[in-house]
Amino acid sequence: MKGQVIYPRVALIGLGLIASSMAHAMRAGGLAGEIVGYAKSAETRAVAKTLFCDRVTDSAAEAVQGADLVVLAVPVGVMGEIAAEIAPHLKPGATVTDVGSVKQAVVDAVSPHLPEGVHFIPGHPMAGTEYSGPRSGFATLFQNRWWLMTPPEGCDPEALARLRALIEGMGAKVDTMDVAHHDLVVAVVSHVPHAIAYTMVGVADHMRRVSQSEVIKYSAAGFRDFTRIAASDPVMWRDVFLTNKDAVLDILGRFAEELFVLQRAIRMGDGEHLHAYFTRTRAIRRGIIEAGQDTAAPDFGRGVPPANEG
């Protein structure tokens, strides 16, 4: 069932997994009048025009003209460059948001370029898959997932409410927080787990005693989950680690301390400590399931056909 149009024209700058999923979700819900897109690659623009954009343009500046909402869905490292390009062409009263998983770096890069009368409301959808590109999006990506918003002090309440209505219309749950807290939280729940996954896969790749074919042939569920995470977009994650390095290094330091304690317990044969530690951490998994953030289905729901990813 389609709802009311919230933004007559939406401009998507960057047309990968998140932007394409937003387009599919907005179209399915009748939330946007026209969806205009821009990506650096001509091939990506052609795919987007076929699959989910009403119109694509040859420049970001052209894409944002007349747009009521502009979504920056590009790597964090180029946010400032894009903001500088589009700033003179933004419609007075328009809202600009982003979908980057780092917020302080985005605010620092984008805010100085935006003119008065344009509302900048940073955002971060806590949703994704290991796939990227314009063909990877699907309308239900944000269903029951958190979308974190970091509105600046003095943010226009009407602009904030309008953006929130769009996000909720796409099926997401919304929470707000300040940028520093956001960057610390996501370092724990997203950034450092990715760093660990990349490292573990790298360790397996460099092992001299085990051939690559054996790693692939005998990979257990835990290692396969690491490889799924490590298959994420390398450009995006390079920028994430470079722009959120303080929080990431802080949490990596805490992880190293925990790992040292665990290592010592294993070396000393301290089964009581290991059992207590694993029991406590197991409860975290149960909490995630109870919060609706994952499924309790056997084998993590792998046997269940995926949602429509058209």
C-alpha cells in the first residue's frame, strides 16, 4: 500500500546498495515524487536508470537542482568534494542528509560548504549486505533496522520530522544521538568487527601450513561469517577506518586487552573463567534476537530464502 509523497523530488548522489535500496523502498511506499540519481560511472548510471531512477544526470550539481531532499551516498572520503560541488545548486529549504557510517568526519567535511537555508541532517542506516553496486539494492533492506540520525544543535524541527517520516516510511526504526557518541557506538558494533573479520581472513590467507584450497574446502560456519563480512566494499571500509580512527583504535585496544585475558585463561587451563566468559557473552546474542535485530532460526536463517532483492 502506497503512502503520501513526502518529498516531491529526491536526489541520490551515489547509486550503490544503500541508495538503490532507498529508491526501491521509496518507490514501493510512494514516498517520493521523482527520484533523480548521479554516480561517477556511466555504467552505474545506466543501470540505475533502468532499475530505479526516474532520471539520471551527468553531474552531481545537475542532479540536486530543484531537489527537496539530497542523499549523499558516496564514500566518506569524498563527501567534502561532493558537498562543495552541489552547494551552489541546492534549492533553498532543501534537506541534505548522508548515509555514511562515520559522522564527525562527515559533519566536518560537509557543513562548511552548505549555504544558509539548507538543512543538513546527518544519518546512518544500520543496514547492509556484503554486496554493493546499483543491482544490489532491494526495497526491504531497512525493514526493522535502526537508522541513526545526528541532527545538529538548532536543527529545524519540521525538516527533522519530515526526514524521519521518510525513514520510517521505508520501514526503519529511528534513534537520534550526538556525533561523538554515534562514532563510538558504531566502532563497537560495526567497525571493529569488520576489522577483526578482515584480519582473520588475512591470517588464513597467509598461513603457510594450510593451502588456500583447504581453507575454502573445510571452512566452518564461523570462518564463513568472517569471509562474508570481509567481502564488503574495500573503498568504503578504508575510508571508515581512516575517518573514525580514534574510536576504532580505542575499541581495538579494549579488544586486545580482552583477548589477552582470554589467551591467558586458555594457556592456564582456567575452564571456570572460560565458561563464565562464554556464558556472559552468549547472553548478548540472545538480547540481539529479542531486540529483533537477527533471527533465532537454525543456522542463522541461511536455509530461509532471502527477501526479494529485485
